[in-house]
Amino acid sequence: MKKIEHIGIAVKSLEVSNVLFEKLFGVPAYKQEEVSSEGVKTSFFMNGPNKIELLEATNSESPIAKFLEKKGEGVHHIAFDVEDIASEIERLKSEGFTILNEIPKKGADNKLVAFLHPKGTNGVLIELCQEIE
């Protein structure tokens, strides 16, 4: 893992939260997109070298909808930038971590992604991200 790639925050409304984070950081979101396969719309903000991803559910079966129902708005995951996601998945499996999707899938912001189950990471959902070339 090279660095924290971004911090994901579950929100009820991107429209409302985008205004809040624009005020907070003094800049607008640099990118918005929908990831239909995950039932989510996202906005990305830069704050210095740090990236924040806001996530809004697009349907009631979305993992974000379920998170919001259980926990409300707040930090959803921490994503780490990796060089080779397939080998990192294998390394983490050999260390005993539970991988939620062993085959990386296309995520937001031009990334391949995989997630570690939070039960094995002190309750924190960990996302692995590799830039799609």
C-alpha cells in the first residue's frame, strides 16, 4: 500500500453535501460520476494532497443506502493506493484478511477496486485502489 488514496464519506444528499464541502475546502468538487453497479453517485474533492469521496445511494439496495440506514452519515471507508491490486489481494488473503470481492471491479475515478471485510480490520471498511491504465 503506497498511500491513502481517499476517504469515503456516506451522505444522504450529494447536492446538500457538495455545498457543505465546497464551503469547507473553498473549492468545488473536481469530479462527479455514477457507478451503477454499486448503486452510488460520487463527488470528489481535493484538499491539498488529500482526496475526499462523497457517496450517495441511488437505490435502496445499495451498500451506501444500507450503511446510512444502520449508521447515518459519516466515514464509510478508507481507500489505499496499491501498485498491483491482484498481488495485494493475494498477500492480504495469505495474512488472513477476508476479501469481499477477490476479483477487482471497476470503481469510481478510473480505479480497479476491492474491499476488505471490516470485521477483520477493527470495524473499518478498507478499499484497495489501482489506477486503470
